Amino acid sequence: MSDPIAAVVDAVASTAPDVREGLVGRRTYEAGANPSGERQLEADVYADELLEARLLDIDAVTGYASEEREPVVRADGEGQYFVATDPLDGSSNLRSNNAMGTLFGVYDGTLPASGDDLLASGFVLYGPITTMVVARDGVVTESVIDGDGSRRVVTENLTLPDEPTVYGFGGRVPQWTDAFADYVSEVESELKLRYGGAMIADVNQVLTYGGIFGYPGLRERPEGKLRLLFEGHPIAHIVESAGGASSNGERSLLACTPEELHERTPLFVGHETYVDRLEAALSR
Ligand SMILES: O=P(O)(O)OC[C@H]1O[C@](O)(COP(=O)(O)O)[C@@H](O)[C@@H]1O
Ligand SMILES: [Mg+2]
Ligand SMILES: [Mg+2]
């Protein structure tokens, strides 16, 4: 295919029904842990192996990095693109049968990289229906993925609605810093809570209804939980392309370059007014 980014998007879309069908019977933990020290479900490993094989099969893709494996896997050949994935985001929701997703980012060059090096990003949301959101060249498109992997565009140019409505913040409340807790008490009097424990699903609420999602730095874990390369960059690229903002608490996540592949970051995405107020609150 002449458009390598379209080839990556097609590969992720056509893998989505396989991932979805493969969830049944893969709800138990493997013996191992991922590079972030988190226990892996069989479904995490299954999705990772499917994506690795299908993405590295694209001639233009020379490297595959994932939340579920330590190093970047290199393909033979002369491709120039690298794809970073969170194969199953929110996989702890599998046991309770709640929403999850797959996240990916396409970089022109080696990893780790700055978010500004992203050429395209996207996610699949395994909700009551399977949808895919892709950001490319400043435009965000939402599609429905059918059981055979084919896609139908349902929103040509997805943008955040004018009025923010919902918020969701991760981490246990006693672990929040005082500055963040003060900010949340303002937000909760203005917006309504939507938190489901899968970043993709929670951010899709923000894309649909407007508002803010965040997983902050915590008292005992100032770096937060989510990974900059696998979760931060692609979700920031999508939300910023949809007219919103992202932050690590100080600046856009896209302006951040991880020193290590699996580096974590505080993460905030949503309406610019709420992200600006968050940065101001954390700087006090
Ligand atoms: O269980 P918590 O602390 O609310 O954490 C939920 C967060 O962790 C994650 O599940 C981490 O992602 P993975 O499932 O890919 O490890 C996010 O999707 C979600 O926002
Ligand atoms: Mg994740
Ligand atoms: Mg994951």
C-alpha cells in the first residue's frame, strides 16, 4: 500500500474483531508481569502478539513497541516508521466486563521520541459497539468497526463539544496532593463524574460530552500511573487534534520526550479551560 499510515490504521482496525473475540476465555492472569511491573492478563499478551505480527508485516513499519514488552522489536527491511501501542488499555475491566481499548501512535523515526514526532494516532474502543478514532493531519475521524474488520466513518471531523459536561480522575483520593484535591473540589461542583477505569473509555466520554480526564501524580508516586509513550502521547494527540488540550501538569504531553520507553507521567486531557486551570492550580 502506498500510504503507510493508512496501512497501520487498516491493520489495527482489522485486528480489532480478533482482539474482541479473543477476550472470551482470556480473563485470567498470566504468570508474568509487564515492564511496568503490572500483572498481565492472557488477553494483554494475546492482543500484543497479534498487533506485533500484523504491524511488522507492513513494509514501511520497522519497529514495534508496546506496553507489554521491554525492548522495541525491529523488523528486517528498510521501513522508517515505528508504532507504539497499548494493546489493551483498561484490561482490568475485563473481569467485570466493562469497556476497554487499544491505543496506537505512528512515529517517523526511532523510539522513544517526542510527541511532536507523531504522524498519526488512534484508538479502538471495545464498548457495546466497536469504534475507532484516528487523528491525522489535525483531523479526527470516528468510525464503527464491523465484525469483519471493515470500517464505516460516522463522524468526519470530531471536535470537542463547546460545553464541558463530565470529569473523571484516577488514583485514590487520599493519595492526591492538596493542590490537586483543591482543583477537583472546584471541578466537581461544575461537571458530573464519569470514571470507569479504562482511560480510552473515559477519554471518549470527554470527546463526546466535553470536560476533563486526568490521572495525576500521587503522593507516593509523583510520576503517576500512565505511560507517556503508550498512553500519554496518542491520547494527547487525539484530544489536541479535536480542539482540546493536554498536560503533564506543566506543559503539553506532546512536548514531552520520555528518557525510557516505559516512563510514566501525570496525564490530563480535555477542554483547554480546564487544563489551563489545572496547570495554574498545580503551580500554586
Ligand atoms: O485502577 P485505576 O487506578 O483507577 O487505574 C485505571 C487506569 O489504569 C489503566 O487501566 C492503565 O492502563 P492498562 O490497563 O493498559 O495498564 C488506564 O486505562 C486507567 O485510566
Ligand atoms: Mg493503558
Ligand atoms: Mg494495557
